[in-house]
Amino acid sequence: MLDDKNIPENTKFDHGRIVMTRKINNKVADDEEFAKFVINSLKRHLKGDWGDLPKEDEKENDLAVKEGNLRIFSAYENENNKIWIITEADRSATTILFPEEY
């Protein structure tokens, strides 16, 4: 599901290894529409579109991109699902998860 063709060339920040929780992975494997939602959300995250966040959190993410040493957090929601995407402060990994898995 996640391979180099799903990752934009010009990302706004280093993202490290991209991983997802087992629950996300299982749902991606079983639900093509959910898989598309996850890929689209990841692309948005990597391009600096923080999704469904309050303005204060968007500003924190913008600062994290600028400073390069703070965690980046995005939230995305469609009719049936809500996911979070978190890039670690050290940029070693970006994780896709359901909010209840945090």
C-alpha cells in the first residue's frame, strides 16, 4: 500500500520511515476506499496541509517545520473515519494511526 509512488517528491519536511498501526494496516487491506483516504491524507500531511486542526495547532506544526525539532501532528476525517498522522520530532518516523490508538 505505502511505497515510493505514494510519497510526493517535494515534501515540506523530512518524514523518516512511514509506518502504520496494525489496525490501520488491516483496514487498508480490507477497504479500498479507506486505503485511498489514508494515502490522500499522508500526501496532505507531507505537503503541509494539516487537515482538521484548530488554527493554534496548525501554527505549532508550521513552527515545527521551520524549527525542525518538534513533532508534527495532523488529523483527517471523512464520513466514516478519523485518522491521525504524527511525524516524530527527530524526523525518524511518521506514523498513521486511529486516535484511540494514541
